[in-house]
Amino acid sequence: MRSDEADRVDHTSVWPDDALRRGDEPEDDGLDALLVDAKAAAKTGAVWFAEEFARREAEEVTSPRFPVHAVPGPVDAAVEADAIDTVD
């Protein structure tokens, strides 16, 4: 048998004394204004991102930058063999 009174329940309220009760009007804590500001910032950011994406896409399409790669023309096998023979 346990003797530390673990089976006893403390019936104190878990709600603070200043908790809202039915019919109470909550005070303005500023969260609604923060939410409006956050939505406006997200909308502004989305518009900026779309404009920047379109600008970069247009820049990329109109002026692609590919590295210059010189491809040698085909060489006749007889000419190549003659060049190899003269080097030896």
C-alpha cells in the first residue's frame, strides 16, 4: 500500500482567475493587426517575387549565355595518317 497520498486528487482549478468566462469580451491583444500586417507583407513579397521571376525569365530567354565552344571540322583519315607519319 502506498502511503505518499498519490491516490488523492487536488481539486484546484486549472484555469487562472483572470480567464475569460462565457459572455466576456476579449481585450484587443494586437494579434489581429499583426495578422493583417503579415498578410500584407506576404502579398507584397509574392508580387515582388512574381515580377522578379518574370524579369529574370525574360532576360534569360532574350540573351542566353552559352560558352564558346570551338568544334574542329572533320579531318580526312588519309590527311590525319600523313600528319602522324610525318611527326614520327
